[in-house]
Amino acid sequence: MPPPRTRGTALRHRLAELRGPDVPAKALDARALAALAANPGCARRAILDGAGVNKAALASALGSPSAFGQSQFALTRGNAFEAKVKADGGAELLRLVHEKLDRSAEPPADARVPDLTATGPQGRTARTALELREAAAHPGAWTLLDHPMLALDVAGSPAFLEPDAVVVHPDGGWTVVEIKSFPLLDGSADPAKVGAAARQAAVYVLALEELAARLEPAPRVRHRILLVCPRDFSNQPAASAVDIRKQRAVTARQLARLTRIEDIADALPEGTCFSPELPAEELTAAVESVPATYAPECLSACELAFHCRNRSRETGAVTSLGRPVRAELGGLTTVEDVLAAARGEAGDPGDPAVAALRRAAALRAEALEAACR
């Protein structure tokens, strides 16, 4: 008689059923986690990411293909720049870490660069943990971990993350390094792109903190990361230290608010599947069985954004107007409700949102009347 399945095994089996038969799981990376943390109320994204569903393929199958993601040219350029930064055992990268973050330490003349090769994400995670533990146990030297693998518990399910690099300082502290292909022009970069990189790095820092907490004594995970980008319009690396304490706190709080993936999966109808191979009607019904929390910000962060926006507009949901507007409208959840309240046809006059709408409608009427005179 086979042994009973553990709860974790049962959840993995359930998530595999949601992906579809023989469909490989799409890894949940830090960029996706940062976007998920920015919208923790979206159960649809949580279950799709938790199950490893390819949302780009799903969006195409639903008839709302996504324009989200990097071009092949950008990926190739980014890989070439990263290789340049890490050449010669990461000498230039370590020089930038020393210059920007740890001038008081000895220059990294002879850094240790361990081999992190292992089988599967679990094996690579264990190998990374071993090397970080080894570096923490022998302070006084620089260590560069090239593409380590970290694990972070997200809504009861492990996510495997791969930062560009993690540097161990001679004092035993750990620093996350993000290498991006957008330029630093006169020492500064596009604030939106820097913010996205900081949110992504915050996920790595949280994963490192989980690992550090299991060591005794716990190494210090630095909250200033190193952002490495091309200098001006050249291919020469330049770097900037970025304080991510705010992004780390927000991301930790938002991830803690996520509904457990297991709870979302248990609430789905039996036989629910998100395989892009399903007929369009069946696939649409499966996706719509999970509530979404759409906001315009999703357009730059989620492959299903166009589908969710269309559904939001069809139902007249005020979320399509943005989170600030949604917050101001209180219990008025549809555009029809808002217009009815403004016209005095519905709504509690004592509700501040209803009162503000009626006042705005009256002012608009006065302005139009004055303009027609």
C-alpha cells in the first residue's frame, strides 16, 4: 500500500493539474514576485504564478495577447553587458562594490568565486546556502557568487530566485548586485527603471534574510544594493548604491498579505485547468472563476492585463480608472453607481463620496450653464 501523500505533495499535484497535463511549470522570478507584491489582492495572478502557468501563452489563447516583456535584442544586449561586468573572475564588479559600498575594507585583490553548479533548483539552492555558510564562517575575504539560487516562501509555496550576483564582504555581510542594460547618464538613470530594479532586489534581500536567519550568528544582509549599468552611451560599467529599505518593507508587508495559494486552489471548482490548449470558452470560464483585482498599473507588470482590463470595462468596474479613484469612491464599485449617485438617483447623501460627487455635478452644471450664456 503506497504511503499517504503529504500536504505539500498534494498541493504540488493540485497545481500541476491547474497547469494542465504534461505542461512544464514556468519559474516564478523576482520580477514577477515584485509585481505580485504590488497587487497582493489579485487572487488570479497569485494562483497562476503559484501554479507556474505561462501567462503570456494564456493571454494569447484568451484572445488578448500581451505586449509585456523584453525584446530579444534587449536580452542579448543585457547578457553581453553582464558578461563584460563579470569577466576576469568579477574583478571589475568587485572593484565597484568596494568603491561604492565598502571603502574601509581591503581591496578585493584575490576574491573567491565558488562553483554553484548543481542539479535542479533545489540542488542549486542547497549549494548556494552551503557556499554562503562557508563564506560567513571564514570572514576576512571577498566572495562573489555568480547567479546563486535562493528560495523564498510565498503564500505557502516556495519560489526559486536567481539574482545576478551576491557579494560576501570581508566583514561577513551580504550584498545583492543587480546588473541592468539601461544607461546611467551623468551618474543617474531613469527613476522608473531604478525603482523597478530596487523592488526586484528587495525580493532577493528578503530571500537572503530568510537564509541568514538560519545561521548562527546571522550574517548581516545589507539594505544598500549595487546597481550596475552602462556608463552614458558606452558599454563601460558604472555603478550606483541604492538604498532599498523602503522597497523591502513594502514588499515584505505585501507578500505577507497574499492569500495562501492552497486556500485559493481549494476554492476553485473541481476540474479547473488553465492549459492554453483548452477550448476558448472553457479556458475563459476557468480564468474568470478566480477573482482579479485589475488596476492600470497591471499593464506594465502582468501578461494578463489586457484581458483583465477588457473584463473590467465590460462590467463598468471603477478599478479600471486607477487605485486612487477607486479609493476615493468608497462603496461605489461601478461607473453606473457613480453616475447615479452624482445625479442624485441613488446613494446615501451622508456618504462623503456621494456628497462630493453631487457637489461636483452641481459645479459642472453651473459651469456649462455659464458657458452657454
